[in-house]
Amino acid sequence: MKYQDIIKDIKLNLKKTGFFILKFNFLLVNCLGILPATAAIEEPVLSIVHSQENANQWTGITDRLQAVGVKYCVIPLANVKSVTDWGDRRVLFLPNVETLTPTQAIALEEWMSKGGRLIASGPVGSLSAPGVRQLLRSLLGGYWGFSLNQTEQMKPTKTKIQGWATQAELFGKVRGGVVIPNDAMTQSAAVWNSQDNPAAVVTTERSTFLGWRWGTDATSAADLDSAWLKAAVNRHLTALPKGTNKVEGGSQSCSTSVATAPQRESGRENNSSLPESPRPLVSKSFSSPTPSLSPSSRPLPITPPRAQEAIDELEQAVRLDIAPNSNTPIDHNQAIALQQELENLIGRVESAHLAASTHASSVSETKSDEQPRSRRLRAQSLEEQQTQFASTKLGAPVASTEQAITQARLIAKNLPQLIAEKNYALARQQWLEAKASLWKQFPVDRRLAQPEIRAVWLDRGTIVRAGSEKGLAQIFDRLAQAGINTVFFETVNASYTIYPSQVAPQQNPLIRGWDPLAAAVKLAHKRDMELHAWVWTFAAGNQRHNEIINLNPSYPGPVLAAHPDWANYDNLGNMIPVNQTKPFFDPANPELRQYLLKLYEEIVTRYDVDGLQLDYIRYPFQDPFAGRYYGYGKAARAQFQQLTGVDPLNISPSQPDLWQKWTTFRTQQVDSFVAQVSQQLRQKRANLILSVAVFPLPELERIQKIQQHWELWARQGDVDLIVPMTYALDTSRFQRLAQPWIASTQLGSTLLLPGIRLLSLPPVGALDQLQLVRDLPVSGYALFAAENFNNELDKLFSSTQGRVKPTTSEPIPHRQPFQTAAVRYTALQREWKFVLQNDQLQMPAKTISDFNNQAEILQTALNQLASSPSASNLLAARASLTRLKSQFRALMSREVIDNSYQVKVWENRLATIEKLLRYGERRRRSPSETSQLRP
């Protein structure tokens, strides 16, 4: 009898008797070739995490684990408070766990840095705080993007890089989701057989991420699940050096049963024999089209308590600091990332010094020795630089910018060698010291900024604390001194207006005896600043605000309290989505839309605001595959049923055609409202600037989860400014979030402003992110928020971007695009002349002459356009810019070898000028701008 037949007989007999006998694991393991028999019988090598979220699936999960034949430890997630609690087993399995706390995530990162290996499945961490999600993306090499609408065939990748994932039993039909790789270093082990073959399984050296809910019969077959776990465990264990079978510092305790797990957070016992009933797909209370949707008639939903709002908070204080003196191995991908980050920081420091050296005075007034000599150091031989570096002891004070850059460049160059020699602690130490030294070299006492949009969100809390126009004036003085030229002033929050409204039911009760919006407009304009009213659009209330004003947390806000038919609901009848804190309006409700339009019209006609910013211009977060749907307001259900003949509550993602129509219907409610706001308000105020605060999620994922399609609004010209909330605590992650949108070709002529969150960001870290923005093809940024300004930031901003004189002003890109283009190009030309004067551009004399001629032609064309914005002058400027751009890389062919970063910065600044001309052309075509552009 063959081994396979023996195994089948054993399994059949065991299933008949309803239990598994441990001694048979010996035979199963030897036949299947997972692990040595001793590992399976005597010593667990795998820990598996049990949580509230996978409790209902636990029977299926453990059945599959037993079928694989590997002994395992159970880790109750509620017990994890530190790195020790993740255990000392080398492999950790995280099946279908969507909520981790920041403490647990940081502990997991530390556990993996000690050699632990992670296998995860499903939308792991998707309900966690955004900082946690960001950290998990790094650990897993990707993230759950969105659920597939139907069962898909999984197939191997064409690259054949993943030799461990080629067995036929790994590939079958699965109901899963698209896993989006985090960066170029992540590898796909399997893809879905659908359009563009999106990833189904992604891996890094330390992790394996399965794009479906492992262990659930409705998702995948047991044999396929078992095959993937077996392959992943083998992959991680065989890659480990001998003698590293335990994670240092991990707890040695090993519970093999859920019965010993602690009570659930909700207070009920965690009895694995009595799992909670899964929630139904369709709520019975919504199964008939009853007209009454009053939340008071429904039982309160039972949801686990949360220590924080997991979705609407964009970034928690989760840091990815490099641990000094740690000799934990650094893999190839990490080495490349460290080296690239250091080289980019060198580029930003040099770029900042060049801008500072050329900003305040003309080339003839600038001394050649005022600029950092590090650019000339490239002419030195490697041996000369090594000698110079060796003469300075590591950790000793750095005497100059030149020395700091020299050291950092050599450290970046030597990192691969140190890592190859397994000298990980020294590599980390040198990297950290180089970064700290470079941060100190930013020219913080000189002006760096060109004309740009420098915006800040002025939040409700800061307005309330100001208490009066006099107090608000102090805030505007501070912002003006810091160089801020655009203020997003929080005007509607949780349905309360900051001003006494004749449309809204109630002014914010924390404001008494004054009109902050009227005061803000006057104060901003007196200081040559723009004031944009920032309004919450479809978020109707806020439990946190209710606590501040001593109301019941479930109070939906003054508008929904007066008009409950305008409310939106999830598929279970909850007005506030599970694990969130805000009720939402139904965007499909025509009365609600008319109310909002009337409210916004009141704002832009009663007050001389320069713009309106729409926030919460979306649905709340959902995950259809997890049974979390939203958008079932009374009006939406009626309209969709009229269109399709189907109540949307009776459909699910398993019906792809209908589900796609439902997703499109909801997305169009938001799209059409943005278009309606744009059209109606511009008829009232032709020069109004319309902006939107949006999520920087990938387009398809964003439409699936929050129905926010801002690329469309940009292409249609409905909005002037897209402000993505690209919040991160370090510059490299900020760049990964912001750069794809900055480089996007899907935004038409709309300008994009990356958002920078100041909370927990050190001042020099904020400056580093600002320098990156200035080196990319973008016209400005937005800071969140005014409440996070402090004296150190004030000083930094005042010196690097503040006004030279109180009476001076400069053009603002969204208001004066052509003037901004001309001034920015003048600054760019000054940089070129500066480096030419100091013999830092390696060009033949003839090439220099040609370059100068083309540069002067473009300068003349831009100046003419700025002074006389006509269609013919615009055409001439664009033609001159196109000619220079087409030849620029060839002209810089030698410089790009020595200083590719700076050449790319110059190309980006030319691209910014091109974007400003496109935006200016669009405004020329609008009725409000026709008079400014004579034919």
C-alpha cells in the first residue's frame, strides 16, 4: 500500500470517530515532509493567534492545522502586551486578525527583528489605527487592498522567483482579496487569474501574506489552505540558520488550547465550544421596505469596546526607529532601503543649501565660498575621501556641512560591505549617526522657500480656545510670521457651524458672543492671507464632540436630530459604523443635498471667503468581504431599487454585477454632489477656490471602501486643489505616500497639495518633509494642524519661509499661477547660474552658451505671460518650456552622473512650472478668468 493510501485511510478513520490521536502525527509528518517527526511531536514550532475576530472560524482553523500535522501553541491576542508575549516559537501565524493595538504592533516588529517569522492571512490589521496599518504594511510587504467580487482562480506567478510555491495543490479557486505590494522589494508568490493578475500572496524574507481568510470553508478548500500553510512554514524554517530555533526573549510558555485564554474584552467568557453566531448578511429589520428607519426603534448593536478610533485617525505615534547597537540581521531589502534613504537625505540637504545660497541675492552678490563645498568633493578620489573620513572619529562633533555630507556619503557606500560582513550593529550605529548629523546641517537660519501654497488647517479646538477676535488675531499673527498664506478654517464640524447661521439649526455651543468666521476673514485679508471655509460634508456628528459638550455619545448631531430621514445606515441598521465614531448623511437624499448646498451658499455669500474645502466627502469605511457594508439610507435604497428592481440590502459581493452597480451608484452620489457644489457656488462666487481633503489610498481600493473617486473630480475640473492626507512620521514613508499622486497623470490641471501632520513630528523632521515637497513637482503643502504649532516650529518656519518684510507679499500658485511660474523660474535660473559661476557644471563652453540662450528665452516668455496673460503669450511660454525640457537631460548628461538628485530636482521644478501653466490655462477658460486673459 502506498503512503498516500495509508494517509487517506488514517484520515477517514479519524474523521469517523470525530477525534485525532497525537501519535498518528508522526506518520503524517514523515509522509507529508513538513518537519522532522520530533518537531511535530515534542516541540511546537508554530504559534497561532486567537482573537475575537477569528473565534467564529476557530474550528475550521484548528481542523486544518491538525490536518497539516504540526503541533502549535495558542497565543490569545488580548494577552499580548510586550514582545515577550509573542512567544519564543520561530514562526507566528496571524489568521484573519483585523485589530491590533499600537503596543501589539510595535512588539510584533521587535519580535520579528529578533528573528521571528510571520505568516498572516485575510485583511490583517485593516481595522487597526492607521499607524498600526502602516507598520504592518512594512512587516508584511503589502496590505489587503479590497475584496474580489467573486471566486477567482489562483495561479503561480510567471517570474518563478518563488521556488517554494510551485506545487499544483497550492492553486485552486478561492474567494479572496487583492493584496497590494508595499514596495518594489516585495515578491508575489501567487496571483489571481483576473484582469492585470493582481497579487494573491506576497512575501518578504521575513513574512508570507495570504490574500484570503484562511480556515473558512466559504473562502477556500481545506486541502488548499493546508498546502499553503505547510509550504510557508517549511519556507521560513528551512531558511533559518542552524541553532536558531527559538526567538530570543520570547515567552517559553506554550498553551495548546483556547480554553486557557482570558475572557473577552466585552466581559463574556471565551468558550470555544460556544462560538458567537455570525452576523447575517441581510438584517431582517431591513428585509421589507418599511418607511420607518428611526434608530430608536432598533436594539443597540453589540460591539467590542475600543481604546481609540481605528479608522478616522490617520496616524498614531508608531515609530520605526532603527534600534542602535542591535546586531539583528539586516536582510537585502532592508539594506537597500537604508542606503537609499541616506542618499536621498544627502540630496535634500544639498538642495536646501543651494536654494538658501541663491535665494536672497543675485549671483553677482553671492560669494563662491558661501555654498557647501560637498558638490566639489565628488571630484576627489575615493581614497582621498576615505582618508578624510578616517581622520574623523565616529561620534565626534562634525565641524561642517561639508564634513557631514562626506561622512554620510561614505557610510551609505559602505553599508552593503558592513552588512555582508554581518556587522549589523556597526551598520545601524553609523546609519543613525549619519542621519542625525545630516539633519543638523539643514540651513534653518536662511530662507529656503519659493512662491508656494503654504496652507494650514485651523481646527475648531484652537478657534474655541482663542475665545475672541483678539485671541484669534494672535494666532493669525503667528501664522503670517511663519509664512502661511492659506488657512483652512474649520467652519462646519459635526453639523455645528462656527458662525451664527440662518440655515443650520445650531451654532457650536462652545462659541458664545462672537462670530469667528467673520473675524477670521478680516484678520486673514489684513495679513494678505487667504481664508478657505473648511466644512464636514457627509459626516453628520461626532461622539467625541458630544463628550466635550456633555451630550449623550449616541446623539447624531443637530441636523440628523431634526431630520432623521436624512441618515445613512450600515446593513445591520447601525447609523454609526462598527468601530467608528461618526454618523453619516445619506448622499442620495435630495433634501439633504439641498440643505448642504444652501448652507455652503450662505457661507460663500455672507462671508468674503476665498475658498471652500470639502472634508468627509465620502462614505464611511467598509469592507464588503467582512460583511461590513454602508450606504443603506432610505433615499439610496429607494433610488437603487427603482433603477434595478432590487433592494440593495438583498445583494452581496457574491453577485458581482449587481454589487458593482451598487458600488457605482454610491460613488456617483459623491461625484455628482461635488460637481453640483462646484457649479452652483461658482455661479455665486466666480473666483472661489474649491478644494477637497481626501484619502491617499489606491484608486480601486478607495472606491470599494469609501466611494471617493477624487481623480474624476480633478479631471472634470470640479475642484482646484486636491489635498491628500499623506501623514507619516518619517520622510521616507511620506515620500512613498505622496509621490505617486504628485506624479499622477490622472488629475488633469488640478493642483495637488500633500498633507503633513505635525503631531509627534520633530521640527527638523517637518523641515525634512517640506524640503522633499520642494524638491518634487508640486506647488505647496498643507499642515495639520494649527494646534500643533509650537515655538520651535514658529522659529523654524519664520526663518525658512517667513516674510522678508511685513509689507512684502508673493504670488500664491492657485490664485496667480502665471506670476508664480515666472518667479519660480527666476529662482531656478539663479541656481543654474550659481553652479556655473562656481565651475560646478561640467559643460563645454558651447553647451553652456546654448543652455543660457534657451534659459533666457524661456525667462522672457514667462515674464511676458505674467505681465500680460494672453492666449498668445501662454502659447509662446509653453512652447519655450517644452523645448528646454526636451533637451535638459542631454545638457546635463555629465552633471547627472555626479549629482543625479539635483538634476532630478531641477527637472521637477520645470515640471511644476508646466503644471502651473496648465492650471492657469484652465482658469483662463472659466468665465471668471476670461477678463484676465486677453486674446
